[in-house]
Amino acid sequence: MSEIKKGNVPQGTAGRVIGLDMHPDSFTAAALEGNNALNSHVLWVHDNLPQQRLEAWVRKHVQASDLIVIEASGNTFHTVERIRECGRNAVVLEPLRASQVRKTYCTTDKISAVKLARVYFSGLAVEVWTPDDTCRERREVLHAHRRAVQDTTRGRNRIRSWMNQFGIRRRTGLRLAQPSAREWLIEQREWTDTQRLLIDQMFHDLWQAEARRKKLRQVMAETVAADPELLKLNRLFGLHVIGAYALAAAIGDIHRFRNPKKLAAYLGFSPNINRSGKSKKDGGSASWGCGEVRRILTQSAQTIMRYQNNSPLHRWGLALAYRKGRSLATFAVARKLVTAVWYLLKGFFTPLTEETAVLQRKLREIGEEIGTARLKELGFKHSGEFRKEKMKILMKTI
């Protein structure tokens, strides 16, 4: 199936664009024909059709030369798959840009479907890349891990707040996620039966969130270790298991980015430029891109500036921090790291010639995340054998 560029009407005799407004239980479609947004006219509108009839409707009313445009939402990618299985083409439009074009006094499903087609005809629509099944699965794991981390933090704070309520100070070295923490808290004073019940529930919630977090980290570590393209991201200082996995989930196919600037802009590491008349407001981070990936890469940049004393990037970042401030320097180092990611994944790095202590440490951490029992299930006798095999892969990977 040929690629359709932004703003171009599909090639064919019909030259129609069909706006599809999808809902969980129904959909509305509007077919427009023309050359641009001004002279395009509505051919037909099908309103409030059952979502289960989508495939039958597509085969009956949509021609092979037509293009279906959909606004990105919760079920968009699944809908695109269903449409493509019927032999028709579909693209996804970025929701923020599409939602800005609307009538403030009237909004219906019919109007929304027509609007989507007209936005695409205008050439101002921004198409959203449709990830494959592997990339979508990785994004779901990343989001689940983020929720588990938030639940773990929330659980710890809830217990700390409870302890502070009764004037109890946590013992040095006590980890709240350990079962011994509950026993220690029970012994601090006489609790009523209801208070014991609340304590049990708070610790049970924390333990469940911590177990989910560890399991998802194990899944991410195993995925990174099994994929040479992800494994070689560990060559970059500051990137660890979660960072490599998050980049893979956000980027998908690296070849869809023509240069490192495109990748930096996609991840939200392009500085904002706002100049109008005499007003100039340049700088600052972007508000688009994946916030989770930006947070991870920012932490990696902070690690580079703190610990890698012999790195040119470390020295460059510190010099910039003295001139422009720590925050801007961290942002700039993270952007440099994104550039290095692009060159590494494109295969422009030189091969490794020796094993480094940093790589050995990272491989040991990956093995610890996977766990000894799981490593044996994967065919490794011990963690040393795992590190040796993965280092061989890194030495061969370009």
C-alpha cells in the first residue's frame, strides 16, 4: 500500500476523502470530493451507524482510491487496523490541530466528520504515525509501569502520613515495602481493630503496587536484553533499562526520522520560539511529545552532568550551566543525548573494541532485574554467562 503524504488527495478516479468520527459504540462518516478545502463539496453523510458494522460498511461504501481520515482517540489505531484489513487506506490526524477547527455554536457528529475531511483537504493536518503491534505493546507496558510507580509512591506517602498523624518516626533503614515494616508499625503502639484493618490495607496496596512495578521492570529488562537494537542503547552513559525501553516505545521505527533534529522535535526537545513584533519569548521546553520519555532523558542528562567527569558532553554541559543556568544546560544535554540515540540506532557509531566497566555494570543490573530464576528459564546457567553473551552481542553490533 503506497504511502500518502500530508495534504495530498489520494490518487485515483474518485479522489474522495472520507472523514470518520468514531465513538465506542457508533460512528459517523462524511465523504467529500474536490481539490482543496474551498471547492470540496459533501457527497454523502452516514450518521450514527453501529460500530460492529464498520467492516461491512467500509467494503460497501468506500472505494480503493478513497482515503479515510480519523482523529486520534482511544480506539483509533484498532479502527485503522480494521479498515486496512478491508483493503482500504486510512490515516490518523493529530487531535489538537484538528480540534482547533470547529464551529463554536454547533458541534455534531455530522459536522465533525465533514470537518475532519476539510482539515485534511486544507493541507494543515498533522498525520500521526500508526505504531505496529510491538510498539503499541511496549507503550502499554511503559504506561503501566508509570502507573505502578505512581501507586507505589502514593502508598508510601499514605503510610508516612499515617505515621506522622500518630507522631511515629520511621526507623533509619526501614523500607516500607518490606513485610517487616508492617510488623514494626504494629508494635509502636496499641491500635484498635479498625486501625489495624486500615494499616493492613495500606501495606497491602503498597505491596501490590511494588510487585507490579518489579514485574514490569523485569519485562522491560528481558525485552531490552533480547533485542540487540535496544541492548546497544546501553552504550550511552546515563541510559539504563527503563530509558532504553521508553525510547523504543516512543520512537518505533528510527528510519521514519530523517535526521536527529526530527527525532528531538518529536520527543519534545526542541526549544520554543515565539516572536511577534517586538515580543520575543525564546527558549523553554516544548509541551508536546511523550512526557515520560522527556522525564527519563532529563534524568539521564542530570546523571551525565553529575558523574561523567571525563566525558566531553559532561564538560560541555557544565560550561553551559555556568553561562546559562543548570536547567537550560540539562535540557541541552538531553537534546545531545537524543542526537546520539539517533546516530546509534541508525548504525553510525563505531564498533566496540573493548569491554568497559560501565557496560559490565549495566549488564549486571539488567540481569538482576530479570532475576536468577528467569535467567535459568531462558537457558543461562548463571548471571555471568548472561553478561558474557550480551557483551559479545554488543561487541558485534554496529
